[in-house]
Amino acid sequence: MSNAPLTVGLDIGGTRLKGGVIDARGRVLARDVEATRPGQSLRELEKQLDALVGRLVAAGGGELSGIGASITGPVDPDVGCVYLPGKIRGLDQHRTVPYLRKRWRVPVTADNDGRLAAYAEWRAGAGKGVDNLVVFTLGTGIGSGVVLDGRLLTDRHFQRGTQCGHLVIQVDGPRCLTGAQGTGESLASVTALVQEVRGALARGLPLDFPAEKPAHEIVFPDIVAALRRKDPLVTEIFERWLDRFAAVMLNAFYAYTPDLILLAGGPTKAAPLFLKKLEARLNQAAFRVPVGYTIPVRVAKLGEDAGWIGAALRVQELHSGTQEAIAA
């Protein structure tokens, strides 16, 4: 093993742990991923984190110099997740950052997964060089991160720029885990889309899905396949979902007036089905000056690596005091 400094990034999700290692120039040297088990203890999580870091350092062939962690929910950079209703059980009771610092004896910082995905895309991805940027991460919910006037938005309450999924788009809509009604997450997340399709199928509506597949087993890729078969009822449901997600983007545009909006996460693999439609809806509805200038909506570049890459780059910046050129 050489003495070359390595930085590990971790992405702690509800079903998987993802991670990677970069060198001092930001080049990705290795990636790794493993599943988490529903209901596992926090001690089991610690063992998984330690094993993942160990494998990544070994694969990188250098000396560990820092760890960054991407975590869902409001995240204290010196502690870890501090509040997480209804998602990963017990994670907001785990002092993830102090644990990793003590275990590995290197600088460690953590932040919200949407914020770090935005940071990664801004420093090394599709938003590189854009000073006003909003990134949405599509998954179980809707995450977000914002760069404004060339600065990643953060705040002492650990939420600034990360709550676009909780913008209210229907005041009497379904209740969200936050307690509010009609939020983007409750109406416009991929989970909301899947639930609506499952409900239609359970009611006996003639949707084009295999007869042997029960409604509760329908997932987003099944919906994509039905859209490609041009199933009329699935298309109708999907178009309504696009209307709702476009409303979330419109609210975020009014809040931050970005020069670019990026969509990240696994569902963007189906972006040819919806990207131009979302951009058209946003540009048709948005009030802006000068009138009619285009608000571009694009797919993020770094894919499912964005969270851990952002975490690794962030700890490098915070503990080196420099922002070196990143190798994309």
C-alpha cells in the first residue's frame, strides 16, 4: 500500500450501503455496494460501515485521509442524522460521525443525501460551472439540494435547500410523514406514482400488466414497461403524476430561480419518457423575466454515485481548505 491520501464516501440508504474511494484529485478509484437488512440493529450497521470502508481503502491502495457520509433526513455534519420520522428506523439515534471518527481516526463529516448529490453534480457532474442550481433526487421520496450564487446552501437547522419534496402543492391532499397535507412527496414521488397505479389495478381497472402479477408487487420498472406499450390508463395516471411533479419544480423555481434543474436517481433511467414533458410543463407555467427564456431541465451525470461522491468531495474541501480541479 502506498501513502497516497484516499477519501472514502459513504451513502447510507434504507435498503443499501453504497460507497467509493477517490484520490486527492477527485478521481474515482473504486466503488462498492451491499444490501442492508430490514430491522437490523445499529451495531450491525456499524459492522457493515467498517467492512465497507476497509474494502474501499484496500481497493484504493493508499492511506485513508477522510470519510464523508451521505445520509437521508436533517443531518448535523458533526453527528449524523438527527431526525428521521417514518424512514430508516433508529438511524437518527446513531452518532454516525463520532463513531466513524473514533473508529478510523480521520476527519469525518456528514450531510443530507440530496444536498451532497447537488454538491457532486456542481463540482464534478452535469452542473459543473453553474452558479445557480437545483438538483432533485428521485427515489422513495423526493430529495433536493441547491447551489445559489456559487455557494452550497446550508443552515444551522440542517434543512436549507433539502426540503423541495415537502413543498405543498395541494392543501387538502394526502398527509405526508411530516404531518403536512399535499406535499410533493405525498403526491409526486415515485412512491406516490406506484401506489396510484397499484390502487387502480386493485380496483380492477384494465391496466396492461401480467395477469399473474398481483397489484402489491407492481414497481416503477413495470410502469415504465406499460408506458412503452402505450397502455392508455397507465399513461393517464403517469401524465397526472408529471403535472404534480412539474408543480414541485415550479415552486422550487420560484424559491431559488436556478439556471439549471437536474434530476437524479434510478428513475431517470426512464428519462426519455418524461424529461421533455416536464421541461415543457415548467417553461409553460413559470413567470419569469425576460419573458420566455428557457429553464433547462436535464438528467444528472453521476447517477447513483452522486451521494457518496458528494460526501467524499465535501470532506476533502472542508478539511483541505482547497477546491482542486475535479476529474469528472
